[in-house]
Amino acid sequence: MLGVSWGRTMDLLARGLNPGWTHGVHVVQINGGLSRSRRPSSAQDMASRIAHLGEGTLTVLPAPAIVEQETTRRVLERDSAVADVLTQAAEADTVLFSPGAIGADSVLVGSGYLTADDVERLARAGAVGDVAGRFIGSRGEVIDQALDDRTLGLPLEALRRSPVSVAVASGTAKHTVCAAVVSSGLCNTLITDDHTASHLLNPASCERLSRKERP
């Protein structure tokens, strides 16, 4: 059983898979992905592609990523259509996600859950990015508890408890959130590019090199 989040990097991953990349996988969504804007999210299509190319099955989470009230989230989580999926997600052998960088181009902004001002406020509060829709600081801690209480999906601790928790990320914009994810145990496997790996292994050296390369 493979638990998956969603986002642009996950879309790229799904499009890069070959038919028969595995056999008999059961894919389950670990956080809500219904869009609140006119632009539909790719959450279900991405998960469906991973399952189809792996000759498996799919269980979707029929819920938004963030709701208006904490009470709404609690009600949804008690509904069997949501509760059963979250139970399966918590039992997944592997969870797969891509941490999102902090910025106005976040998929959570594009999907209508947050505004650019919301993201700026979170950044000022210490957020370095999000993991499955939950905004974290440099130590992997939840930055805005009220927002986290309105976020529907597996909690961060479930990722830390997962037998195999895989983060997929690349690019300079994700260096800080990658460091937070790795150092706080939100993943035990990281798939990334060589520059990001070098930054994680020797951040001071990479920062000096980056300053030299700036015009």
C-alpha cells in the first residue's frame, strides 16, 4: 500500500513512471485534494496514474485539503467515507510526498485554499514550507496550529511513524524545507538532486558558493 500526497513535483513523478513500474500496488491519498478554485487540482488524476501504471487500485480521499472551521474537519473525519481512507493511509507500507516551498506560487494558493497574503504571513511566522498541506518551521514543527487544525489528512506524526517515508524534492527554493523535513524525521528516504544533497550535507559551504555566484 502506497500513501501519496499531491502537487507539481508529484505530477512530474507520475508522468515519468513507466507502465508496469510495479504490480498490484494499492494507492491511497494521504491528504485532501479537492480544489476550491476554478482551476481543478491534479490530486486524483496523479494518484490514479500512479495506480494504473502500477497495475493496481486507487482509494481517493473525497475531501478538501483545508476547510473553513476545525469543527468541519472533525465532522468530515468522522464520516466513514473519509475515516476509512485515513485509516488505510495510516497503515500504508510507504508514504510518498513532495515538500512545498514557501511562496505565492504554492499549489495551495493556486487551488484556492490560501491567498498570497496568507503565505506571506506564514513565512513571517517562521514557516519554511509545507508537507501534505501542513506548514512547518525549520525544526519540522507546526507553525500555525489554528490552520493545521483545519487541515484534513494524515498528521505529521504519522509520516514520522511510517516504515518508509519518501520525500521527493529538487531545486534551490526547496533547500530550506528539505533540511527541515530530513532533520525532523518527516522522511527517512529523500530523492533529490545533487546540489540539494550537497546543501544538506554542507549548508555553510553551499551558502558561501551561492554568494560568490550572485551578480
